[in-house]
Amino acid sequence: MKYVVVIGDGMADYPIEELGDKTPLQTAQIPNMDNIAAKGVNGLLKTIPDGMDPGSDVANLSIMGYNPQKYYTGRGPLEAASIGAELEDEDVAFRCNFIFQDQGLLADFNADHISTEESSELVEALNQAFYRYGKFYLGTSYRNLFVCKNEEMDSLESTPPHDVVGEPIKNHLIKPEEDENSHIINRIMYESQDILKDHLINQKRVQEGKKPANMIWLWGQGHRPNMKPFRSQYGIKGATITGVDLIKGLGVYLGLNNINVPGATGYYDTDYCGKAKYALKALKDNDLVFIHVEAPDEAAHAGDLEEKIKAIERIDKRILGKLMDNLPDYNDYSISILPDHPTPISMKTHALDPVPYAMYSTKGSSDDVELYDEESAKSGSHGLSEGYRFIKNLLEYSG
């Protein structure tokens, strides 16, 4: 049996008046998703446990079969694993965004999607300025990393920058305010403006009409997690395909094979067809492949309804279409589609609601659901499940 799990990041949404009170999933042309729903079984998945923030880290850890309440230690260490930053016991890793601040407001959480090449020079400048505090590591685009040797930093409170776009920076700094470690991290963030504002990279970006990466934002800190390998946990060999360091980091800690796909960017322009092609190839040596697509989430954070619908339709046509055409070559197979969490256009950030999922197996049954969307899934035979039970449900359903 071969398994493919396709994760459309942030794909779920709320009804939108502009769409006649329908969601993007209910509006988009998604014949392959609907086919999986009609031929298979459906349900809702609670990927965010009670009391936890609705981050992609927590949600995808759930989908991959691990209870975040037991295993989650922060987003930073997951991304550290992806970029090869090996953490020691006393190390704390922060996610480091390059942002654009404008008159004290967090105006753009990704600095106009600054390129990795540009970020590399800015990371070098930060290391020259702040070497006494820790080390900055280059990631992908605006997503980078800062590691310090101070385990007390782990207990600080930080805020995802995409949750506070347009709001005053001073209102969302590291807390508790009276903590000396908070002062250190907040000082690094503020002083980064002096390093970045006149950097040649930013001067060029301004000349080109782009937003400068004139400040850093540190958040999502944590220490190295300890998780049982996926193969030991579930008895099958798995792989991941993604353009996002976070998901690759999960793959490293879980012992999954991270398949590098040229053109997998983690943005609108990601190579959808390439992900499907490499997934089919990866199934020759692996039992299960997770395919993660960031584009719907990026569109929703930007409040771009048209682009979100396009991203959903591209997943359906270019990934699921190719998979459905070629998976029969393996005789027995199972395919699933789901978001990790909702990212409603109206909120421009993540929501806590359970997400709809559909799974089809050549050895599985079907229920009465005909369409794949948030409302239809409520009538699915699988009902509501805890997120970390998803893999177990998938294996049991697929025989």
C-alpha cells in the first residue's frame, strides 16, 4: 500500500459575502478533491489542541501523527533542523523574520518576500553586529533563524509577526517586559534597524520600488525536541515534499526523507507539477509522502481572495490530477487532502477551527459525502477526530 497526504496550508476558510456566502473551497473548481471526497470517507480534524496557538508547526505536527501537547517545543528548533543548525541542550532557537517597519508599525511581515540571496548578505551583517548574543542562520527568503545559548530564553512570550501586521511594534514585543532576557531580545530587534536601514541591499530594494527589510522580528523560540521516528511509530517509511523550512525540520526530527524539488518556493510561484512528479518518484522507495503547499496560506495572509482560489485550483489540477492519473500504477494506494489549519481571508491569520479532510483508498469504504469543503465534511462518516490520530485513522481505513 502506498499513501499520499496532500496538505494545502491555510486552505480552509469562512463563508465570504463576495462569494455568495461560500468559502473558497466551495467556489473553486476542484474536481479531483471532490472525487476523493465522493469515492472515499470524510471528516473534520482538530489539528490545534485546546490551549495552543494555531500555528503551522503545531498543526502539521498533528497531521504527521504526533500530539503537540506532548512533543511541541517551539517553531524555531524545527526550522533549525531544516537548515542544518544543530542545537545543543542549552540552545534556544528563534525564528527570525526580515520585516518592513514603517513609522513604528509592523507594515509587512516578510519584507516584500525578500530573496534568499539578498537575505544572506543581511544575515552576515547581523552576525557581525550581534555576535556576542548568538548566531544568525540563513534560511529561505524572509524566514531565517537566531540561536542563543541561554535556555532561560525558552520561557519568553513572543508573537508571530503575521498576526499583528499594521499594528504598533511596541505593543507586541517579547514579554514579560520586566525580564532581563526580554530586554536583550527586544534590544536586538530594535537595534537591527541601525544595521539594516542603510545596507546596500535595502538601498537597492528601495530604488527598485520594493519594501526594504529594515528590521528583524524574533519569535517562535524553543529548544530541541525529542520525538520517536515516524517509521518506529507507525511501521512505514515516509518522506516530505515542501518549500518551507518548518516542514523540512519536522521531517528531520521524525526521520522522514526530505525530497528536494527544484522550484518549490513556498510561495505562489511554487512548482506544483514538480511536487507531484517528485512525489510519485519518491513512492518507489517510501511508503508515504507528505506533500505540503504553502501558497493558499500566503494568499490568505495577504487578504488576496483571487490568489487563494487560484492556489487551491492549482493544487487540485497540477498535483492531485497528476497523482490520480498515476497512482493506479501502484495497484493499492491511498490519497488524502486537507489543510493544516484555516487561514480566513477576513482574518488574514490562522484560526482554531477543525479542518475538513477526505481520504480515498483502493481498499477502503465510502460515505455519502459528494463534495470536498468545510460544510460537507461535517456529514462525513469519520466525524471529528483529534489531529494526531490522523495517521492512525488513515492506516486503519486503508486496511
